[in-house]
Amino acid sequence: MIDLPRIFLSPPHMGTDEAAFVTEAFDTNWVAPVGPHVDAFEAEFAEYVGAKHAVALSSGTAALHLALRDHGIGPGDKVLVSDLTFCASVNPILYEGGTPVFVDSERESWNVDPNLVEDAFRARASGGNQFKAFVPVHLYGQTVDMDPIVSLCEQYGVTIIEDAAEALGATYKGKSPGIFGRAGIFSFNGNKIITTSGGGMLVTDRSETAQHVKKMATQARDQAPHYEHSEIGFNYRLSNLLAGVGRGQLRVLDERVDARRAVFDAYVDALGDLPGVEFMPEAPWGRNTRWLTCLTLQPDAFGATPEEVRLALEAVNAEARPVWKPMHLQPIYKDYEFIGGDVSSDLFARGLCLPSGSSMSPADIARVVDTVASTHHAIA
């Protein structure tokens, strides 16, 4: 291994206010999973995305789980979900006994294909196995084309629960993702565009959903002086300490988006003309945060496979990863229904995510660029 500092794929990038908020939590002894930072973070986040309510939770996965549970997903219920995603978009469906049905991507945004969604709805319109919910995933900082999705779901009576874990700061026709359905969820995992080390947020315009989710996230304790429980609950609330981190991070979110987009632009300028290289497109309906800079390689033209490029980057201590492996190709999900063709599988086969952190220096970018370019020249 070359003795060079590690370039991570998407590391945390702290601002100047996070430590002050955490210190305040210590000084006031508000360190439990309630407190003024939780309340403030929820209010500030709801205002940022344009939702009426926000509930701070321990992870994006927890947020999706509670959104599905609040909607009443249970055994036998079919839930349509994007195929090209991380398993956390799907696992909560199984937590509640539901059945996922995967739908392929379109190439314009790499997100779920609305035409295939329409095909799926039409095929089940006259039967008894209609979908109870649809979980569109906003992938790699880019939004799904939501207008046709909203129209179709209204027409067929299917509830939308948006997985916007990877798309905080993105826009769809000037609006934030996560606000087009019954609920939307976001992630503050350590690799996200802003982080609370671990955490998530559920947003909704439904006061009854926000209240129910908050109750379920605190072990579903009923209003009583003693511990009374009339439904199953979970320990899913975000701590006041981490909410303080989130408040500081939210203040610099727009700067982080600009920085990641600048990293993407630098890669495109340096590598975009190489044969066989194609970067993830920005769809015309919104602004991509470029949470991760993703590209595809045509090995015959480029002269190397994505895995050869990834290993070359690893040799200079720079982290890169393949594009998400589609859910229908995962061993645990291979027996579930898949609607579509070969778009998501092709993106996985030829895709690569480059280091994309908002704190990358010009020297970091140059190391990645030089390695990718030299790999092409060495093998072509």
C-alpha cells in the first residue's frame, strides 16, 4: 500500500456549530432521547424540506419501518419498491410481513421507471393483489420523476412513502423530495451529505402520522403516570446530543451540496472525454446533490473494468465502490417478483462510485483523476 492518507468515499464533514450544540446539551444535562435540540432539529428540518411535521429517529431505516407500520403494512400486503437501491429500502417491508415487488430503473435518472410502475398498476387493477404502498427511492442525490408517480398512485389508490435517504438537499421542480406522499424518510448516517453519526428523520404533513410515529418510536407508551402500552413500540428516537450535531450540520447543508457538485464537475472536466466513460446524468426535472459521483464504464472502449479501476484506486488508498447491486439479484430477495428489464443490472455491472466527500482537496481529486486516467492508458 502506498503511504498516502486515505481518501474515503463519503466521509463526515463537520462545520463550526456542531460542537457548541453538543456542549450545550452536556452543560444542561439534556443527553437523553428527548430535549430542546430534538425539538429544534425537527422544526428546522421540517421548515427546510417544506413539510408540516418532522420526527427525529435513530436511523433512516427506523423512519421507513415506522412509516410502513403507521400505514398498516402487514402480512400479504404487496409493496412496490425501487430495484436499484440499498437493502434498507426493502428490509422494513419484511419486518412487517409485507411482500416487496421490485421495479427497474430508467436511464435518464437511474431512478425507478414510471412507465414500468404504470404497467405494474394496470396489470393488477382488476385483481385482488393491488399494491398497498409504493416506496420510490431517490438515488445518489437525484430525485425520482415524481409527477407521473403521484398521478399514478392517486389513480390506483396506492400510498407513496418516499425513501429520500440519499437525496437531502436535492430538488424536484423546486421542491424537496420526501414531501410528495404520506411520509418521506431521510438518513443522517455517517456517509450521508450531512450526518448525526447515525440518525434519520421522518417528515409528513399528517399530524396523526407524526404523533403515531413519535409514540411508536418511544416504546409506544400511552399517556398515563405509569407505564401503559396498548401497542408494540420501538426504541427509535434520536438522542438530544445527536440532534445537536444535526442542527449544526443542517446549517451547512447547502454548502455541502455545492461542494459535492464541484467535485463532480472536476471529475467530469478531467475524465468526461475518455472513451467509454459516462457519468450519471442529471435529470431535467431537478437538481442532483451529487451525494456520490457515479459513472459507468464500457470496458471495450475504456480498456478496463469497473473492478480494475476500483482496485487501482485502492492501491493509492482511495475508496471507490460499485453501484448498488439490484435487489432482485440479492440472494435474500432473488425469489421475489421483479418488473422490468436489464437497466438496473447493467448499471450495477458497469457502474462505479468515486470518492465524493465535500471536504476533498484539489490534491485528493487529482489523485483520483490521475489514477483513473492512468488505468485507462495502461490497459487500453
